Amino acid sequence: MQRRLAIAIVLLLAAAQPATAKEWARKMFTLTTHDFGHVAHGAKAEVAFELQNLYEEEVHIADVRTSCGCTTPTISKPTLKTWEKGMIVATLNTKSYLGQRNSTLTVIIDKPFYAEVPLTIAGYIHSDVDIQPGAVSLGDVPLGTKAEQHVTIAYRGRSAWQVTDIRSANEHFEVELSDPMRQAGQILYQMTVRLKDDAPAGMIQETLTVVTNDPKMPHVTLPIEGRVVPPLSVSPSPLLFGRLQPGQTATKQLVITGKQPFKITAIQADGAPLEFRTSPDVVKKVHLIPVILTAPATSGDFDYEVHIATDLPMGGTATCHIRGSVTTAEPASDQPAAKVPAAARTEPVRSLPQR
């Protein structure tokens, strides 16, 4: 009787194992589902599923399977250290497929433990609307300058079809739409998308919504991508020191780059146990700055904000974060386990040993 009970308990634990393992892996993702809605033929339809390693051990993404050839997955960074971020980028093939498309991407993680995380994607690809180019790609735009791109919207179908509105949640964009032109059995619109000169520095990942009078296709979306580049950039950001022992000293390097030669006037991180070795009188486009950190005496995670000032006239300041954790030595074990930083105290469960 006791033997049968013990076997039943083992089988029960084994059956529950995959769900638990999947849960710890799923927690790394900020988003696991996306619906593109109505998408025009040829339009760029791409979504990035971001994940962050919340664990002290490295996470390795071995593969991503897709249930439909209409979706192509890409792994931005297979191996993630503690706090590092990566992306699973899913691209919907709007040139070769039409109609409603549903796809599941299965992210396969093999380290520190095996787990699978499903990501679901949906979208309806229309054949009667074609947008060229399929995305507004602005490229690198210097801070304080304007940029624009022209887009053609073509519709083949009802003669009464029309675009009734163009919407964007970003106040730094303005759109100009021409009157409809009818030729060769289609309706054409010329659209100009402009980025204003007051746009802040950073990546541009926005969406324009083209509203129509067609109840079967009330709107289609058009992505906008690019980057507003400040005159000063810092990398890597954040600067990761990983795990340190209390009082341990470690050195990393910051790279500070400008559009023109400049001089660093100050680097500050109030109250942080950091030392920056700079050459105040040196003027050049790229500065390599050694950063010396003395780990705090108490265990836990740290996150220091660093402020950099230069003599550049516009946008001559920058910030970056320095992150890591302080841990005490633990007894050696022949059963390693992934341990979670204070931000997420849920420990992955290892597979039961084979008997």
C-alpha cells in the first residue's frame, strides 16, 4: 500500500512539473500574445516579444518553433545573463498570405532548466488594400531635426471606398493626406508622414491607424520606425557588473560617443561606491571611461544612476544605469539550482531524476 502511494505521489509531481517549469519561464516575458488586427497586403507587420532574465543563472533560448509558415520568428539574443533583456521578433508574411492568420510560436529554453513558452499571434491580411512602402522607415534622425516619408495607399474594390481619418497617439507626428485619385480600377491616396523637430531622443516604434468607411475593414495599421539620435550616446546601458562578493572591487568600461569632438566636464553618481577615471582636458569623439566599483557590504541588488555632462551645446548630457548584485558565498552542492534575485523570488523546479 505504501509503495503504491509513493509511486502515485511521484507520478503526480512529474505530471505537475511542466506547468511549474513553464510558469517560471513565462514570467520573463512582458507580453505573450499579439493581434495585428487588419493589415494591408505588403505592409510590414512585426512584433517584438521582450523577455528579461530574472534569475542568477544564465538563460539560454535553444529554438523557436512556429505553427504556421505565415510567421517567421527571430531570436535577438540566445543567451541572457542576469537582468539582460532579449527579444523574440515575430514577422507576419503579408506578401505571401491572405485572410485570417493565427500562429503560435513555441520558445524552447534549455538552460538553466527545460521549459517551453507559447506566444500567440493573429492578424487579418487584406488583398484589396496595398500600402507601399509597407512601413514608414525614418532611419537615424539627428535630435532637433525633421524627417518625412511618402506613402501610397492603393485600394481595389468599391468605388465609394475612402480613407476617413489618419490617427496616431504620438504628438510628434503629423500626416498630410491627398485627395483620392481614381485610375485603372483602383483608388489611390498619397500620404506624407512627418516627424517634428521636437521629438525626443530614442527609438521610434509607433503605429499609424488608417481609418476607412468599409465596415469589413474599418482600419488598417502602418508601422513607423526609426531613431532620434542625440549628439551624445553611452554604451553599454545599463552597465552590468553581475554578481559580486561584499567589498569586492571590479572594473568595467563605458563608451561615450559624440557626433562631434567633445570634452567630458563631469560624471556623477551621488552616494554610489563608484570611481570614474576621466581625462578632463581631452577633446575627442569617443571617450573610453574605466568604471571602478566597490561592492556594498550588504547583500542584495544595486542600481546606480550615473549623470554625464559635456561641453556639447545641445543635448550634451546623458544618463546610464550601473546594475548588479551582492551575494555571499554558499556551500557547494552537487544539485545546482537557479536562484532568483530579490525582485522575483520564484525558484525554477528541476526535472525529476529518471529512475
